[in-house]
Amino acid sequence: MSFILEALRRSERERQEAAGPDDASGTGDERPGRRRIWFWIAGAALSLNALGLAAFFMLPSGEQPAVEISLPPDGPEDGALQPPSAPGPAGQPPAPAPSAKASEDPETETAMNTARPAAPPAAALQAAESPQPETSRNMATSKPRPFGEPEPAPPAPGPEAPKGPETVLNADGEKAAPAGAAGARTTAALEDGERDASAYNRRGQAFEREGLYDRAIEEYTRAILIDPTFAEAYLGRGWAHLAKGNHGQAIRNYGQAIALDPSLAEAHFARGWAYEQLGQRDRAIEEYGEAIRIAPGHGDARFSRGILRFYSGQPEPAAGDFSAILEGSGGGLRAYALLWLYLSRARAGGEPDRELQAYAGRLDLDPWPGIIVKMYMGQVPVSQVLAATRDTDARKQRENECVAFFFLGQERLVKGDREKAAEYFQKTLDTGITDYRQYAAAEEELRQLGRLN
């Protein structure tokens, strides 16, 4: 403050020196007055500046406001913003945002910014509203029918899905978590979200049954966005991709379903079927084997592995798979399993007729393809088998012919008539039923006979 006082003294001396006789006589009063006004203005300005500087330098550094910037420890590499975490109960870390895990999947992440799909057609909505089991894909149009068995009926209504924990109200009338429940997963919002995920999954199945695979994929993706741990939605999306011929995307979705639920045998079967369509027999056999390990009664997996073993030069292990179907719950596959068991025993150099007679007596041979079994036992002629293939539906008749021509060719091959066998195998291809396994098997037989490159 000393330099301010010194400036004031200097200004006062200059004012007194400048005052002369004019001041004493009363002349020149206006000039000294103006000097006096400017003196007080300058002094006030200097005082204010001095006080401001003193306050700035004397303020403690701890009182200055601090701004902290923190970054998430494991954020996305592309710098994308993550949705905020939902607060968890006291003493627990916040629960992750529902879409965080889903965004790790490129297909799901792309769909996060798309518009909500339009409402499905009335038929699809009606099917979606009916409760259906979500542990098996017994669908009429989406699941492959590679064995020539009759097209399965749409799934019957299953038991009602288990409900969440009973709602408990606290003293304030708010919803409280039951004792011992995981805090975040017992909130009303998440329970509603889980029900929504199941609803989208059912809508996806409905679209899939209608053959609207793009719409089905959208619905399955919505279910995954709501519940990224919904393994069934990944499985459904994989089947829809496979129906479109997107084998790579289908396999990736099956893998995600398996990672979320390793006990999902159907996902292993589906991935094996995709590998088989790509011609990767060893990987397909491995996947079918895993499905059988998880669910020993999985007839489709046993049938598929048996046929691949048959064409991989392993007739005895193939016969073991077909025998297991006949001894177990093969359902509509038993008649087909018996035909393939007969061929496996014949290919291995055994006595196929004995087992054929033994098992045939335990089966109902009236439904298709029982008549082919009767022909193998010498009970009906070939003409009667061909007559049984006729149907008013042209597509159904070609499907029946695809099965009949293939097994007629196999019967001729067992008898050593290679020319007639090749003729029947070619007729199998002429049906154009490429989604039946008999079609691919006929191609393999013609290749081995030197009739197909």
C-alpha cells in the first residue's frame, strides 16, 4: 500500500506548487477544482485496482474450484459413448446398462439405431400371442427337414412361462426386492423388460414360421437389445440367417447362444447343421456329438451324425447311432432309422436282414415311409412304392419321390445292380428337393459311382 500513499503525496505537492497568486486572489478557481475532481477519481481507481490485486494473491489455493475429468477404464476402442449405469442397491456396484453387452455384437449394435419394426401381420400376431415353449425349435418352416420325415405340425401351446418373484411392497408402498434376490434383477422395470424380450422372441418365431426371415431377424435383435443374455433369441436369429443362406452369421449367432447357455443342445445341433451344409463334416460330427452328450435323446443329432459317419467310411458307428434312435424316442424318425441301419449293416458286410425283421415288427409301417421298409423285406413290389408317392400336392409328391427314388437306388446298390442304382439316384436329383438329405446323399452316391463330377 506504500506506493499508493506515495503517489497521493506526490499529487498533492504538484497541486500546491501549481497554485499561485491567482488562487489567493480568487481567480482561476475552475482549474484547481477540476484538478481536485480528477485527483479523487484517479485515487479511487487506484484503490480499487490495488484491492483487487491483493485479494487475488492472498486467496488460498485450496479455495479455487477444481474440475476433474475421469474416463471409463475399459471403454470402447472407437470412443463411442456408453449409456449410464443403473444404480444398484446399497453396498453393491451399479448394474451395467442392458444394451452394453448387446453392443459387442456387430449385428446387434447396427440394429440399435434402426427404427422400431412395424407391427406383424394378423396371423403372425396371433401366433406370437399364443404361449409356446422356447426350449425346442419344433417349427414347421424354419427348422430344416433333412431326413424326409413328414413336416411337423406347428408347436402346441406349452406351459405358461414361470413368473418372476412375487411383488413385495415396503412401508412406503413402493416395490421392494424379496429377501435374497439380486437387487437389480428384481426391479419392476427389469421384470417388464424381460417379458418384453420374450414377446419379441415369440414375434420373431411367428415371422419365421411365415417365412419372413428379415422381419424375424429384426424381432430377435430387439429381444437381444432388451436382454443381452437371452440365448434363445440368438438361436432363433441364427436359424433365420441360415434359412437365408447366411451361414457365417448363423454360426456366429449359434456360438453366442452356446456361450450364454452351454447346456443348449439345440444350438450345437444347429451349428452342426450349418457346418454340414458348408461341407465341413468333421466339425459337424463334433457339434452333433456335443448335442448328444448334453441331450442323449436328441434324435435329430443322432440321425445327422449317423448319416455323416455312413458317408465318412464309418458304417459301424453309424449303425450305432441308428440303433440308438430305434431303441430310444425316435418318434417319426424310426422308420428312416431302420432303413439307414439296414444300409449301414450291409455296407459293413454284416447281416442286415435279421435286424430289419426284428425292428420292423415293433414299428407301425402304415405311415410313410413304412411301405419302403415293406419293400426291403420283400412284402410289396416297387410299383406299389411308387404309387404311394402320389399326392394331390405337387410339392408333396416330389418330396415323396425324392425319398422313394433314393432308397430304391440303395436297395439296387446292395443287390449289386450299379446301373439301376445310378438311374434311381439321378431321379432323386431330378425331383429338385434340395433341402432333403436324400438329395445330397444321392449326389454323393453318383459321385462314388463315377457318374457325377
